[in-house]
Amino acid sequence: GLRTLVRLVDGPAYPPAVEEWIAAAGVAVIDCRVGTNREPLVAMDGGALAEALAAAQRPERQPVLVHCLRGQRETGVLV
């Protein structure tokens, strides 16, 4: 089953039922707040992006679910 959740955004906490499932399943949650690219001067946090990528590549952490709020920007960049 799933071993790791990589969360890429500041967002609301997981709902209680999800938190319970995470704990019961022994899933590790890695918070990597990468931010978003916004013209003209705001860029994603490269260090956080590298941390998320490194976590996703580690065999002992796989399978990994990577998510943001809408799956449009942050997840697309990482995956």
C-alpha cells in the first residue's frame, strides 16, 4: 500500500477521517511547501522542490502520492 504522502501546499489540515487512515496505515506525510511561480518576481522554492523530489525517489518511501490543492501547478512541476 501507500507509504508516503508528499504535500506541496499550505492548505487546510486533512479531515479527521483521513488523519485516522494515515495513522492506521502508517503512511508518512512529508510537507514541502513549494509555493507557486507568479510573474514577474515570485518563483517556487527550489529547496523545497528538491526535498519533495528526493523523498519521492527513495525506494523505501514508495509508493508515493504527491498532491497540491488542484493538481495544476505544483504537482505538475514535480511529477
